[in-house]
Amino acid sequence: MTTAGAHPRAGPRQQERGIPSPRTWTRLEFLLAGLLLALAAAAWLLTGALAMPEMSSGILTGMQPMGDGAGAVVPPAAFGFFLLTWVVMMAAMMLPAITPFMVGMRRLLGARATTGTLAALTAGYLAVWGGAGLLGYAVVRAFETTAMGGGPVAARVGAVVLLVAGGYQFTPLKRWCLVRCRSPLALVMRYAEPTADSRFGAFTVGVRHGGYCLGCCWALMAVLLAAGVMSLLWMAAVAAVITVEKTVPRPELTGRVLGALLVGLGVTFLVSPGLVPTMA
């Protein structure tokens, strides 16, 4: 007997990770995956068009002040524009990562997986990252205030960000969230019925999956905020790291290597803050 939702020809590793085998994908599943990747590509282009020039650098790369500088009252329009760009940026970085989850849901639900259901799943996932943008904006403003002071303090704050992100790679919480991000099949199986019942149910399941992803990736996003939140180069680097973490056969080893690298950079910048560019 085969598990519901798992194709009999799918390999054991793929079933364990909840990733349908490419050999067994239907035309509709390929179409769904292609649509998600096309939306991600469009989001990359839109991010490049919307990104504010002063947001292409961070506290670790000589950031420039936003708007009127530190301590200024932020107009609602500027805050809203940041959140809009943030959501588009998250779509660019994260839509490829949820493709196996969406295809798995489509396979399990069959004819019940309507366009509205899949859209609600995606919206729930992105809503989590949109909410994270509220905190992200506050962090960026705090980094800007620190950078305006100049000197080694700003560099050392950036070093602490690297140390925290590196240390998090070794924690049980990181491993717990990563397992659930890499293996969404359990979530797909458990919440198939709520997903099919209503769009709100599908939205809630998308929020759950987004929560696991946020728990897995928040520290790497903190590094992105410190390096240049809307820099396409740093976005691509962090997105590549996230993809590697979620796809390589030995994620524990990869996570430890990445954690050691981040901790090493953090210690280096903490001891020698002059290596970090300062705000011009």
C-alpha cells in the first residue's frame, strides 16, 4: 500500500521530504510549478524596479540613511512603500521554496484544489512574511540610527547580528523548523481537509507553513537586513543559502558549516571593526 498523496513510483527520500518525484508530475503540476517560478521571476524584476537606492546597503556594507535620516518621523506612505516592496521581495525569494508544498497539496486534494484554494495557501504563506516586514522595518531604522553615529559601534552591532545568526544555526529550534520546511508532507496530509473546506482554511494552512519557514529563516533575514535588505545581490545570496538548506541531502552538516562561517565573520568584525565599511 502507498501513503495517500504519495505516488508509488516516488523515491523513499522524496516521500520522506514531501517532494513529488519529477518523473511522476502531471502536466497540471508542472504548470503550477512553472506559474510559481514565473511569479517569483516577475517579483525579482519588480523588486529591482521598486527598491529604494538607499536600501541597497546595510549596517555591514556602509548603509545610507532613509528619508530624512535617523530620528525623523516616517511618513505613512514611506512605511507602506517599504512593506509593499518587502512583500514583493519575499515573494521573489520564497515562492520557489514552497513549490513542492503547493504541488503536494494539489496532488493530495485532486479536483478539490481549485485556483482559489491554491491562491489562499500562497496568500497565507506570504502574509506571515508580510507581518515579519513590520519588525524588519523597525530593525532597519534601528540599524540606521546606529550607523548615523559612526565609529566602531555600528560595525560591532553588525558583528553581533552575524554572531546571533550563526549561533542560531546550532539550536534545536532551527533544526525543528528546518525539518518541517524540508518535509511539508506531514502538514499537507494533516491539513488537507481544512484546505479543501474553505479558502479561509487554506489561508490558515498557508500561515502554518509560513510560520515554519519564518522560524527556519529569520536569522538569515536579519543578516540580509544588516547587509542590504533590497540589494538584489544580497537577496540572491541569502535565497541561495535558504535553497541549499532545504534541498541538500545533509542539512545538519550544511547548517553547521554556515553557522561556523557566520560566527567566524562575526568574531572577526567584533575584534576588527575597521574591516566593516562605514557610512559615507
